[in-house]
Amino acid sequence: VQDKIRQLLTGIQAGDHRLLARAITIVENELEGYAGLLRALRSSGVPNVVGLTGPPGAGKSTLANALLSYWLRSGKKIAVLAVDPSSPFNYGALLGDRIRMAEFYNHPGAYIRSLASRGALGGLNAKMIEITDLVKQGPFDYVLVETVGVGQSEVEIAGLADCTVVALVPEAGDEVQTLKAGIMEIADIFVVNKADRENAESLYRNLRVLAHEKAEGNDEIPVIKTVATGDIGVEELAKSIAATLEKTKALSEKRVQLLTEKSWQLIQNRRMAGLSRTELRNRLKEQAEQGDFNLYTFVEQYLP
Ligand SMILES: Nc1nc2c(ncn2[C@@H]2O[C@H](COP(=O)(O)OP(=O)(O)OP(=O)(O)O)[C@@H](O)[C@H]2O)c(=O)[nH]1
Ligand SMILES: [Mg+2]
């Protein structure tokens, strides 16, 4: 098994997409050698993971596609991981993503992989952190991770990305106020996509004000207008991403927080492993029906 793992990793480092795909499958399905493979990963220390999040239909996939195209034209090597949203309002999005990115599927500089989002609505694939670390072993200039931002997953993506791009659209104008707190913490770059639409300007101005309020003498979060379908603003976004990643190099407080968040999730995943919600529910019901139910004693059974 050790030999197999070493062989896999050497191949991945050399840019073998087929071996990378196999390794992802091993991690995704926790096949034999899974734990050993993860332990064998080496950190490159180079921040290159770009998270792209935002509400459903904001144009994330279109934007990812436009960025991919731009980067490939500049000779970069790119991995794109897209979490397939399984929520009802994204029904059919997977097929759309596939069609859009199809032109790059066989490009030697691109590795594109869709991952099912099991688990909570909008939640990141539970394996996302591990898979991202795996993909980072490859000779990619950027690893772009697209995920629908619905509450918690935005925080999750910030935990695995070195640079988090939050894409909003004019329709989301009012949402900005409610999203304000959480989103300001995680965004490194704001994108106002669908800038060809009405009200884009007012969303842009609102975000600029927010970014300014938040800055407190530090650099303001960049706000970039894009039309993903028209390839407008994409170069500016790519440059802004590069600049952000450049600054991310130092072990900043934010970086320490990101790594803490990351280890937190890994520990949580491990600890919760094997715990089924249905089973939990059934057992709870059974015990509660016997009367004299105490929630805290009940929970004790599951703690180490
Ligand atoms: N007018 C306009 N339409 C856009 C723009 N960018 C994307 N769209 C359209 O918006 C729709 C949704 O785009 P997607 O890229 O699938 O959005 P998404 O955020 O990936 O969607 P989910 O993954 O389902 O959350 C598509 O019909 C796109 O063609 C833009 O800049 N302007
Ligand atoms: Mg999408």
C-alpha cells in the first residue's frame, strides 16, 4: 500500500490527471489506503486555493469558466473543483456546468472535477478540505473551488481557500445587508457579477461603502464589476486574485485562523464519523418514549 501511495503522489506531482482522479476517488469514498494517502501529503506552503462562492445563480460557474479561460490563455495550469449543488433551486446546474466547461475538459493545462455535495443544504462536500489538499499536490498555479454560498458553507470555504471571492448580483441588493456580518469576514474580493443588469451600480456602491467601513486603515476589500458572460472584468479579477494570494504568503493572523478552522473541521469530521442522524433520532425517540428523558444524559452516551 505504501508503494502504491508513493506512486500515486509522484504521478500527481508530475501532473498526471488520471492518477489525480484516482486519488480523489480514493479519498472521496474512503477506499483502502485513504488515511495513509492523506498523511503522506506534503504542504507546498504556496497559497493558491481560490474559493468562489455566492448565492445560487450568481454566475459562479460562468465566472469560473471565464477565469479558467483567461488563465489557460496566459499559460497557467489550473484545477477547478465544483461542488454540485444538490439543492432544489440548483436543479440542472450540474449539466450546465458540464456543458460550459466542456471545451476545457481535454485541455492539458486544466483539471476539472465535479463533486457531489452530500450532507446539508448548500454545505460543502465533507471531503472538500481533503480533496483540495490532494489537488494542491499537483503542479497547478491555481486551484479554483466553486461552491454555492448558503450560510455556513461560506465560512467553510474561507477555511479552505487562500483567497475567497464572493460573487454577488444586483438582484441580491437587499441581501447584502443581512449577509453583511458574515460575508465581510470571509471575503477577500467582492465581485458584482451581471454588471450589465440594472442596479449593478447601486450594489457596487453599497459594497464599496461596506468595504471602506470595514477597512479601518487597512487595505480595502476590492470590489470588481464583471460580466461573466461577456468576459468583462475577468482580467481585473484575475489580477486582484494574484495580488491577494501574493499578500497571503506571510503567516498572518488570518492565515492562522484559516488553518485553525480547517483543523477544527477535520477533527469534527473524524469525531462525527460513523454517527448517523437517523440512528440518533431513533434511539432518542425510543428512550424519550420510556419517559423520564434527560437530554444531557442521552448525549453522554456519544461522548468519549
Ligand atoms: N446577464 C448576465 N447573465 C449572466 C452573467 N453571468 C452569468 N449569467 C447567467 O446567469 C445564469 C446562472 O449562471 P451560473 O454560472 O450557472 O450561476 P452559478 O452561480 O454557477 O449557479 P449555481 O451553481 O446554480 O448556484 C446563467 O444563465 C448565466 O448565463 C452576467 O454577467 N450577465
Ligand atoms: Mg454553478
